[in-house]
Amino acid sequence: MEKDFAYLDLVPVPDELTGLMKVSVGEADAMVVEISRASYYIEKSGILNLRVSGSAGLLYRLRFAVRSDWPVLADILNKGLSSITDEEKRNIERRWIIVGQQSGFTSKAIWIALTTMLALVILAATGAVIWNSALRRVVRLRTSQLQQELADRRLAEDTLHRLNRQLRAISKCNQVLMQASEEQRLLDDICRIVCDETGYRMAWVGYPQNDDAKIIRPMAWAGVSACIQDFTVDPQAASWRKSALQRGYRSSTALPIKGDSGSPFGVLCIYSSAPGTFTPEEMKLLDELAGNLAFGISVLRTRTTRQQADQEVALLSFALNNVREAAFLIDENARFTYVNEESCRVLGYTRNELLTIGVADVDPDFPKERWSDHWRELANRHAMTFEGRHKTKDGRILPVEINANYIEYG
């Protein structure tokens, strides 16, 4: 080879496998080796990056050698070799010898390894795809849950905000109720607070007129003004709904204002610009507001009635104390419940003294046993005039004309 290939840099190696490994790792460019032995080592060692480049023109003549004293074995080998057909020789060559451009990839073990690696890669990729798909489903589900949680939280916060506003409104309404002195002013303030503090679009209070038309007369209102006499029985309900939508009303509620007997004497109507505003929680607070309003109105009316009664009593007392006639109010037990100044002057008693005695003490003609018959007669006739006598504190007897009238009150 040194003679035929003097232009090459030849590197001797101790064996075929060492030379093949040097070529595989790039320490040598090529190796001249007998093809059958090269094929054996490539297959055995799993060298994948080598291939047969071509024939070097060198002829290897391989022989079987036997001992000279075993001629029979030589004959057996010769007959065995001569019995191999050309087709069998080609099959043996294809099976064991790498020829032409064929490389170490023809190794069955290598193909099994490659197939296994490819299967693992495909399995890993499939697993990754499945995992990614499952992860996306989990992410979508959790995202949906978070969105629902956020929506529920916003709804709860909005509900809490509205309830807090209503509580503030009720607190302010209660302050107004404690300080109110006029019913109309109370109604105006309540409607204003309901709109300003709770954000409702309109609120008004109406009183039924108890007439044939069943009219409800608005007494006070606040917000965007709108009025209908009786929307519960109005035949133009569709027109009213259209008008309400034009004014920005989307939901409404009507709360009865009830007196001590439980019968309603008015109604508190509230309108909102949002649908579904009046939740059960809000209705409880609004019912409480309507109850407080009813109580405040009842207190004001009782106070007004009492003030009027006090004024009437004061006026009556002034009138009776400034007439020149004795006047008495007497109950069914013949006891004085009221006396004017003239009666005190005529009889000579003080007012407190007269209020502690009875008719029999100042009128000798009406002893206690006669009074019950006289009371029944006066109740039937309602008015009587008769002559009588009065006895003063100092014992004098005065003739008098008595005008008696029967009065029921309370």
C-alpha cells in the first residue's frame, strides 16, 4: 500500500475495530479493511456514521486451512463449500457484508433502538398534547369560576352598598321623625331623603280620597316628577308603562302606610331606574321605613289633635270664666269635674274645694239617692230647665234657675 498509495498519510492500527473507531470519531479519513470483517465490527459495535466508499483494488484471498494429517476434513470442507449455490452465496453476502452505499443503519438492533426512541418521542409528544389540553380545560374552568366569583362579589358589594345607603336613609328619616312638627313637612323630607340617600329615581306619598273614582292624591314627592291618580285600576296601563320608561323608571314598589288599627291610610311609592332593584332584603328595610313613617304621621296627628283639644279647652275655660253665670260639669256619680270662677264666687268655695265635693253638698234638693233617677231622665231628654236652690259655704240658701244639658264624649 505504501508503494501504490505513497501520496497518502497511512496510519497503521493494531486491529480493524481500532481503525473503524478512528474513522468514526474523525481521527482518520478512511480505512482500508476487508469488507466482511468491517461489516462484523460495525454491526457489533453499533457504529452508525460509517459507510463503504468503494473498492481499494486490493484482493483478499481467504482460505480454510487444515492439518496435513486430517485429509478427510479437507475433503469435507471442499464438498461443503462446493455445495453452496450462487444464490445462497449472494444471500449470505447481503446478510453479513455491507456493500456499495449501505451503512451501519441496516443493524436490526439499531433499528429497534431508533424505533423505541421514536415511539418514546411520540408518546412524550402525545402526553404533552394531552396534558396541555387538560391544562387548558382546567384553566378555562378556573377562569370561568373566577369570573363568576368576581361577578358574585361585585353583586354582593353592590347589594351591601345599597343596603348601607338604605340604612343611612332610615337613620336620617328617624331623625326627621323625632324632630317633625308638621305632617306636610315630614312627608316632603321623607321623599327627599329616600331619593337623595338611596339613589331611587322618584318617591311620593299619596292618601286615598275615599271617593267613587278611588283617587289617590299625591301629598309629597321627590325625584323626577310624575303623577297618576290610580295606576292600579287605570285602563291605560300600557300607556303608563311606556310613559314610565320614557321617564327612566324600570321598577317600582308601593308600600302601605298603616294606622294603629292596621288599616292603610296612605301609600309610599318608590321608583328605580334599574330593573330588579327591590330585593327581599331591600323590601324589609323599606317596610321598616314605611312603618316608621306611619308611626310618625300618627304621632303628629295625635299631637295635633291634642293641641287642638287643649286650645278648645283653654278657649272654653276662658269663655266660662268670663260669664256672669255659674257653670258646672258633673259626672254620673254627682261629682264636680269642672267649675268656673263665677260658681266659686257665688258659693264661696275655692275651685279645689268644689272639685272634692258633690251636688248633694251644694243642692239640698238633690240628695245622693235622688241623683240616679235625675241622671237617667236627663240622659233621655238631653236638656232640662227647672227651679232649684243652692247652699253656700256659709249656709245661705240661694234660689236658682238650672239649665241642664246631657253631653257624651271620649
